[in-house]
Amino acid sequence: MSGSDTKLRVAIIGAGNVAERVHASFYHDCVDTELVGVCDNRLEQAQMFANKYGCAAFDDVETLLATLHPDVVSVCSPNRFHHQHVLAALAAGCHVMCEKPPAMTSEEAHEMLLAARKARKVLAYDFHHRFALDVQLMREQVAAGTLGEVYVTTVKALRRCGVPGWGVFTNKSLQGGGPLIDIGIHMLDAAMFVLGFPLVKSVTAHSFRKLGTIKNTGQFGTWDPASFTVEDALFATLEFNNGGILRLETSFALNIPEQSVMNVQFCGDKAGATLFPAHIYHDDAGELVTLMQREVADDQRHFRSMSAFVDRVKGSPVAVAEAQQGYEIQRLVEAIYAAAEQGVTIAL
């Protein structure tokens, strides 16, 4: 990313952990951006945030937009408010980077897509795992046919006891769900990106709430079991129109030996692959042969995601996680939850 004399004026909606750790940190260090304001309904929280980064604090989104007239807005509010805040920012003439998931429903995500098109502004989602060099490499290799026909994809976003002890992650009405909409969606997006977003024929799923309501302490602090209203584990199968399947496993709490697993495995008729770190291999008379391998998974995913967004806003034709693909991922998440809740196969 190259600097210029004109910096993009940036505001952030939501003053939580990801807003500070990812968005504010990036904008503060980026030569192309100037962080001018932050908004949070907890004014004291916004003021602490603003004091740290030398910007203005607000507790009302419309007031922030009307006062500061930012060029760019990062939406880091709870999931329930993504739709409202993205539409407000687009209506104010801003480009928008929104945290995942896009919204609470596919209908909301589609409305956000149409609003971005109408405003002729960039709307991107922070599906940052797809920006890892491992994912970019795997996408190229799958498109080139190195794996042949990929007919089984296994997506894992699992924690043994990693219920977030902060924010609203255990509140279904504000979050929309548990591990699927929080961490599973990231690996699902990475897998779909690598596969080239094949059309999905049907979805089946099962969700469970077995551990989050009887435990209260884990890897990421404590929570209230009485107010744990999301799933703590979910398992789904997507059947593609091309005959392939994708199996998804995701959990906040599950009795597995690993503390955390975030990875995708692809099985093709020519070769197989694991995503993090990127490793492509096949069998030769019972022996595993490595065709390509990265030694360490890329840990600059968030930086690459934010950097691509700013470059796109400044006119560079780089790829971002666009509103259309965000809508497609939201549609899949919605179908998975519906299949689990209704106990039926959902046709798409």
C-alpha cells in the first residue's frame, strides 16, 4: 500500500475488542488513513478508546456521521446492529468495512448488498482468513486443477472450552448464534473461497447445547451458564450441485483433545490438501508424497484484509471479501441454522 497526500478519514462504530485490536490499530499505523472518530452506546468506553487514539468520541451513530463526514467507516458493533450501521454509513456516503457476519439474516445482507451498489461504495467484510497466503495459494492450485475434482471438504473450527467470556457471544438475540456465526463462518468462507463458491444444493445440520449451560469457566474467561442461549457445538453437511460435499464441525465447547482446531481439508481425485499451513499431497503406493508445502501458516491475515480494503477504496482493483460473497455466506449460515433447528434438509 502506498501513501498519498490525501488521507482517508476513518470512523469506527463499536469500541470493543476487535475494533481496537484490529481496526484502530491498523488505521492508526496506515499512511493512507486518519482515525477521526469512534462511536459506542457506552460513551465512557468510546471516550477511553478516543483518548488512546486521539480522535472524537460519540454515543450516537447519526451524530458521528453528520459531524465528522468520514470517508470510511468500520462497523464493529454487535452482530444485531451490523445491518443498521452499514446502511447508515452507506447512506452518509462512506465506504464500509464490516466485521463478520454481515448481518443476522440473509435478507438483511442482501439489502446491504443492494445499498452498496446504489451508493457506488465499497462494502467489504472482514473474512480475514481468506487473505492468508496459504488460502491464496490453495485457491490458485485448486483452480489450476492440481487437486483434480475436489469431492470432499472438511471444515473444522473447534474449541474444547473456548466460550468467549466478554462481549455478547453467548446471547443469541444479539449475536445470532454461537460458534457457527462466530468462528465456523470464518473457516466456511475460506473453504468456499478456495473452492470458487460452488452452488449449494442442500444443507443438513445438527446443533447442541450440552456444555455451555453447565460450565462457566474456560480458555477465554468466565460466562453465565443461565444466560447461555447459543449452541455450543454444531455439525453440518453441505451438498454441492457438482456432487461434492462439505462437512463442517464447529464448537465453543466440545470434549476433544485439542484446545483449538481451525483448519480445512480438501480431498480431490488427484491430490489432497490441508489449508493451515498450506500442504498439498497425494499417495504413491502407500507412501505420502508432498507436492507443495508452506512451513508456517501466514499470520498476517488481518493486516492483509484491512490493507486490501483500503487499497480498494483508493481505486486499486484488488480483491476484497465483497458484499455479494458476504450475502452468499450469510445465506449458507442461515440455512445451516434452519436445518438444525427444524431437523430437516434445507434445499437451496
